[in-house]
Amino acid sequence: MPIIPNWVAASECAKSFASQWPDTEPGGTIIGFDTQGIRFTHCGGLESLSTCKEFSADSVVRFASLTKHVFAAMVLRNAHLISLNDRLGVHLPELQSPLADVTVGRALDMSGGLPDVRECLTLLGLSVYTETKKGPLLDFLFSLTRLNFDAGTDVSYSNTGYRLVEAALERKGLTFDAFVQSEIAQPLGIFLKAPEVWIDPVKGLVPGYFKDDENWQLSAAGLHISAAGSLAGSGNDLAVWLQHLLANNDRDTGLLAALSATRYMADGRPSGYGLGLRWSDLAGRNFVGHGGSHPGYKSYFLLDPEAGTGIVVVSNRDDTNSYKLALNTMSALTGLPLPETNCTLPDGLYATETGPYWIELKNGIATYLDAEETLYDDGDGWFSSRSASSPLRLHWTGSALEGEAGYVQRRFLPVNPATVPDDLNGHWVAGQYGAQFEIKDGMVTMGIGPTRRRMPLMALGNDRFLFTLNDGPWRKRICLHRLTRGKVELVLSRSRIMEYALAS
């Protein structure tokens, strides 16, 4: 039965959320629309703590990973130059196996196992603020010889596939911003811009903010911004583009369907992540969208292709739960109930018997390899993340958590207190990259000079240890996994390949 959109209820829901952004703090906007136009706009907070100007639907922000589906559209538009079935190595011969053997499609649908560049840099001791450039980052990727997992066997979020495919298109003379300007911004009469570095001037761009203790801080990032997350624009600009996708006409007929088409794992199982888009559901009805997160910026959009409606959320504050705002507003619009949480899985820290895989449960939130997801009640004692990019489905057996983390069967056992062994002490180096850290008396020390940090190790058993690294707006819990007597790897959700050897 067709759903009649309840724009009044959706508007009231969005208004309630927007009112929670105080008029003295950073804020955002929530927009509801269909193919005929904007149905409501609610804003709150400020676009700048310096000028005290109110946030509006025309405030320009960084969309971050919302960019992905736009870049995927560029790839589809140039299928005569690059195919989803092509090996990356065909277009980037410097790539080594197994990275070179990952297909373009798997590079874009998160099933390629490609290590995320930003998290690799974190594991080498580089801060979010450290400047990195396009060429050296590609050279770094060309040096890698490991994947997070065999392509097609799992799904884990990574921006690297988009960076590599963008580099392949640039070698054919095609740049992402030129595509955005000629194929989207100019034809639709909107402002969109894809800068390559954080300090590139973008007309009208408002600052992003994160809270450090009690004070708001200006955000910044040094990583060269690839087409995985470079796009900037306003909430209104984004809504116009999404209206165009929903209208399904002109030269982009079928584009939304192509971007959101079901992708498959190597064993034939369907994945919920498409080409820069991910599926969500409410009471069995499917919606498609994507989120974005840069330091100081959060965004999300959610579309109902069947009804031709959509919700946009953009914000210049790091603590915005943009997915929750979009999903709750869509729930009000459709009258469909939100999924139940009611998680009864016991809180605690768990790890697999071997390997670097750990998970922590706390108040219905699961943190797996430092990726945080809310768990929802699937019935019969099962709880899942309902996340296309970080899928989890678990139940409690009475002695262990069992189920799937990603697309892999896992059994997590409660972690018992243990001590850090003395034979882990020493100077550890990743010689190829000039990275190093020290372990002594249960502490790991990274950095140089005033950036030197000492962090306690927590033993998980069987040669696995956790430590917490604070970096600006980020708090990263890293697993140190001993592979052999003289070799360890550092592991985060998006990067599971960085190895260090014990210096003699």
C-alpha cells in the first residue's frame, strides 16, 4: 500500500531536533523535500562562532562521505574508460598484488579489503593535523602488499578505493571537480565544490567545530581530500541534486537505481552497500542514503525512491548524530516505527580466541575494532547493527557472543584481566616508513618531542593488547597484535595491515 507522506509530522520532528542546537553554539539544518520542491526547512545554532551568524539552509559545509555517490556517478558516466569489473592494476600498474587484483566495483562497494589511508597514517603515528599530499599518498598505497581481508569476503568501510579510482580517472584526463561543475552544478544552477586540501578556499564555507572538554574548537585536517569526501555545498544545494536523482529524468534516468543496485559478496550473498550509497529500512521498507563525517562536520541524507521523498541533514558540529536525525524524521514522515533497541547482550569487553578481533558492549552500543554501532533487536535473542557498512549480528550463548562481525562468523569470549608480558618490551619499527614506538613496563610510547605520548596497554590474552590514542577530535582504541616473537601489527577497523618489527 502506498504511503501518504505526513509532512506536518516530519516537520515537527525536524523542528524539535533543530531547536536542540543552542543559538550560541554551532548548528545545522534539516530539510524535507520531494520531487516537486522543498516541503520544510528547520535550522538551529550558528554557522560561525566568530560572526555569530545564524546557520541557514544556504550555509556551505563539507559534505564529507556524502561525496561518494557523486563520484560513483562520474565512474558510471565514463564506463567506456573504466569498468566496474576492471582490476585496479589495469589502470594503476604501480599497485602491487593483492591490491592490484581488487576490482573497481569492489573498491567502491567496501568489499575490496583496501586499507583506509587515514587510519594507516594514524597507525604510523601521524596526527589528523599532519599535512599529506596526493602524490606521496599514492606512493604509500603502491608500497602496500596486504589487504584487510580477501576481496569479496567481508565489508569494512574504507576511503582508499575512491582515492585509487579517482587517480585512475585523472590519468585519463578527468578530474572530479570538473565533472561536478559541468555535469551537476551548472546544469542544476547550484553551488558545489570539490577542493583537494582542507586549506583550499571554498566560497562561503563555514567553519566546522568540535568540543574539547567544555570549549568549542575550530576543526582542521591535513589529509589530502580525495573524491571519497571532498564535496562542499549547502543543505539546499544537496536537496536540489537529490530531487534531480529522485525525479529520474533527463540524462540521469536510472542513475539512482544504478548507484543503489544490490552488490554481491564473493559467495553470492547480497550486500547492503552499493556504489557510494547504503540501504536502511524501517519496518521492512527500504530507504537509500549515506552519511558524511569530517572533523567538525556531520551530514546525512535518506531517500524513499518509491515515494519520491527525502531528508537532508547537514551540520557544522562534530557531535551531531546526523543518521539519527534523518531516520527519525523519515519515520515521522512515513508513519513507520523506529527499530527497537532493547539490547540484552551483557556489557563487557570480548575478544576472539585468536587474532586481533575484539568487541565491547556498553548500553546497547557495540564497538568492534573501534567502529561504534547501535544494536537493534532482531528477535529471538539476536541483535544487529543494521548497518550496511559495518554489519554486526550477534547473540549471547551464555558463555560467548556468537554471530557475524562483517560477513564473517565470529565467537567472542569475555576478556579476563591479564598482565602485559615483559618480553613485549623494546623498540618497534616500521622501517619502510620510518615509524616507531617503544614498549616498557606495560606502556606504549609514540611520537617525538612535545608530541610524545605514553599510553597504557590492556591485555586481551593470547598476544592481543589495547591502547587508546587521543588525536584532536578523535579517540582511537588500537589493537596491538603480536604475530611472532619479533613482529606485531597495529589494527583498527579500517586498517588491519600495519606491521612493526622489534629492533635488534
